[in-house]
Amino acid sequence: MAANNASLTELGKQEGDLERGARYESLGFTWCKIGSIALIAVFPKFALFLASSLAIYYYARALMLGVTRSCCILRHPLVIIGFWMLVLAADLAWIAWPHLTRLVHQ
């Protein structure tokens, strides 16, 4: 919730929200870049989980505060969030797969 206890429906409508949203977008873009590097370099599973989770969080905050365009190649925060949700789901499956197969073969 916003620092001034505004409800979620009021986010993006108050003075200064767009500037705060731009800061969240910047943090989201940073985690998006880190996650992209993790994808390319096949970083450890948990680093990709953290990077994608943080990118989703910061882009969601930026979107709620009125940001509609990003520096990211995907441009729109909602598209970026969707992409990182797919990556997060795949990473969770990658983390859980060895444990699930071990349970099935017991």
C-alpha cells in the first residue's frame, strides 16, 4: 500500500505517483536485465527465481502507479510481467522436477 495509506484503486491518481512509478519501473528494468542475463548464462535456478520475482514485483508497482512504457524491449509493463511470470513458472517447474520424479519413483 502507498505510504499515505491510499487504497489500491487510488494508485496512479495522486500527485507524484508517476515519478514514484518511474522509480519502480527503473528497478523492474534492472531486475529484468539481470533475469535476461540469467536466462542467457543459464544461471543457477534460484537466482533466476529471485530476479524474475523482483522484476514482476517492481513492474507491477510501476504499472499501478501509472507507468505505461518501459525501457525494456517488450515496452509495456503488463507484457513484461506476463513474460516474467512464464519464466517464473518454468523455473519453478525446473526446481521442482527432480523432487517430483523422486517422489513418483519411490
